[in-house]
Amino acid sequence: MHFTDLGIDTRLETQLAHQGITQPTDIQAHAVPTALAGHDIFAQSKTGSGKTLAFLLPAVQRVIKQKALSKRDPRVLIVAPTRELATQVFTQLRLLIAGTNIKAVKILGGENFNDQIKALRNDPHFVIATPGRLADHLTQRSLQLSGLELLIFDEADRILDLGFTEQLKMINDLADHRLRQTLLFSATLDHAQVDALSRNLLKKPKQIMLSAANEQHSDIKQSLYLADHLDHKEALLEHFVKQEDVGQCIIFTATRADTARLSELLNSKGLKAQALAGDLTQSKRLDIMDAFSRENFKILITTDVASRGLDLLSVTHVINFDLPKHAEEYVHRIGRTGRAGFKGTAISLVGPKDWPSYKAIKSFLNDELAFHTVEGLTGKFKGLRDKKPQVQNKVNDKVKPKAKAAPKRKAKPKKPQAPIKAPLNIDGDAPMRRRKKPEQE
Ligand code: AMP
């Protein structure tokens, strides 16, 4: 199947071919024609399955082909929960619209507000934003949404989890007109969330559910290791990151302090690692992501701030130094590898403190998640006795049809060379003010 079979313009198809993208993934094959037909969409499909293009392609096509409702207001607004993810979407959009006169801006927290006002005065066709800063602009009326044609929420569940319900309502109210189309995407949406969002934001949506949130990812090999204490975890970590098959690696920790501590530790062992946490300035965050995407260093240590924003095909391993509190975040974290049809490995270290999270993830994934051992590094901890689970799953275990993995790109070398996919567009913004909460915004 070709993109033109889905109704996509040949110019866009050529643009994709330049990136080595020749065949639509499953989610694209389903979502693109549905969006082009003007339906609201509610879509769920695996991490790394090509969701971004599934909404960007019909959006760009609309801007190219259809007459605008308003000359001044943005035509397409894309809302993403984290700066990293918004930047990622922006980067893909820029590739798609290269050589056209389509204007796009990104409006993120932590960047210069006045510069954003100036960029918005330029009447962009696309605005890509994180919800907090977007709401600031709407309140100050530096952005109007009455002419908005297409409203897209990427990782909608995370936007809600971060507490942006009010901001969503505000966006919805300000762009509330009969002609607006709304698309909602995620890898992990639960049924209560779907109901609430559908009721409030979507009009007779078409549901495209290509995989259950808790379905095993066939391209990601998952293994778990029991750890007695911090020192034991650190010894295991050092062992794993030194393995030959590790290309680039992302390590997730529970706290910001741990990212810095582990970075120091690994660097002292001669391994090139950098910490990325939400308390860094936005330009520093972007610098680190940029350097990682260029493979200037091998190991990125981060918190859930980066669990949804990174799309690097060179990431061969994800290591959970600590398990995340919510089972859905586990799915997103490990989804930083095994993207676009490539294989990846996810390793999780489970100590006594991680046990409730382990139980929650295990029941969420409906799977045994076997433990493995490393010779010479086996500990005493064998798990805790069952008690009342402290961590709640948010997603029902409903079985959905299987999704196919993203087709491999043509002419891709066996060992993936990192195409520059991570945020690269720093745009010279100086950081203005840092929000205390939530960390991601
Ligand atoms: P996403 O799920 O949108 O983050 O995409 C994951 C990765 O798949 C990104 O690196 C995309 O560039 C890549 N990708 C998206 N669509 C395709 C496709 N049709 N063929 C090959 N790779 C794709």
C-alpha cells in the first residue's frame, strides 16, 4: 500500500520517501483516510507505531488542499503533554512541510513568552503546544482559536494525568464551533478516560483501537532482575550498560537526584552518561536531548519526563533502575526502544521498594514477566509476600486486535544509525520562568 492510496498528496509522499518512509503503518492506514473524511478520531496504538504521522499527514494535507476558515487564527493546534514530545512532533512536522509556505510554531513552557507572542503574530498555520503555556496565551489573548479547524491531542491520557483538565476545557470552549475536527491519540487510554474525553471533546468519533494498552510489544524483549539494595542495583546497572550489544541506552530512575547520582557514577567508570531531569532549564534540556540524538554520548539517565518524548532508533536498551509507579508509564518507558520495527531490550531492576509497582505492572500486562539472574550478581531478595496492592492500574484488561509492527524503512542499514529525530530546534529561546509543577510541563 502507498500513501497515495490513503488519499495523501504525491508531494507529501515524495517528502516521506526522502525520509525513507514508503509504506504506511497500520495506524496510518486506518487513521489517515478517516481523518481526511472529516471524522473525529479516537485512536490507540502501540508506542513507536507511527502515530505522529497518522495525525500529521491528514493535517498537512488539509492545510495544503482546503481553504482556511480564518486568515489569522491557526488552522491546526496540536497539544502534547511534555515539551520533549511537543518538540518531537514539531521536528516531524518541519520535515513534512519543508519547501512549502506552511508556517508552524511551537509554544512550550520554559521558553520566552514574548518571543512566542511575536511568533504567534506571524499567523502560523500550525501551533504545537504544551497545555500550560498554551492556556497562558489563551488567557492573555495572544492566541485566538475561533478559526481553528483541526484540534489534535497527542498522548491525551498523560495530559489528563498531569492535571490539565481545566486547560483542555478552555481550549475546547474557545475552539467550539461546528466545523472543528478533533483527533485524539495515545498508546494507553483507559475506558473511563475515553468516555470522559469523547463526551467533552469529540463529536461522533470513529474509534481506531489497534492494540490494547496492556498488550505485549513483540519488538521489545523484557527481562527483570531482583536487587537487594541500591549497591546491588548499581552493580547490575554497570554490568548491563557495559554489554557489547548496547548501542544507546536510556536509564529511568524514580527521582531527579538519582539521575545526577547515577550519571556521576557511570562517568566515574568511564562511561559517557548525562542526566536529564525536569528541573533543568528548557534550553539545557534541549541541549542534552540534541547531544543524545547525535550520539555524542551513550547513556541518558532520566525520569518520566522523557518517557514519552524520545524517538531515537539508535536506542537499543531501556533500563528501569526503579520501576515507575503507574503501569502505563512502564509501557511508555520501554517504548523508547523497539521503535519503527526495530528490536529493543528492556531491563528492569526490582528491589523491595519496587515490589508493589512490579505487581501492578505484572497484573496490568497480564503476564508472568520472568526474573533472570546475572552470574556473580545474584542477591538474596526473592520478592515480597502478597499484600494489598498499593499501585492501581488505570486501564482495563480488555483484549483488542493485534497491531502490526511498523514496516521497516527502506534502505535502512542493519545496525540503526541514529537519524536525527529528537528535538533539535532550540530556536534561540532563553528560559523565562520555571514551573514548579508538574515536572513535565
Ligand atoms: P511514532 O510512533 O509516531 O513516534 O513513530 C515512531 C517511528 O516510526 C518514528 O521514527 C517515525 O519516523 C517512524 N515511522 C513512522 N511512520 C513510518 C512508516 N510508515 N514507515 C517506517 N517508519 C515510520
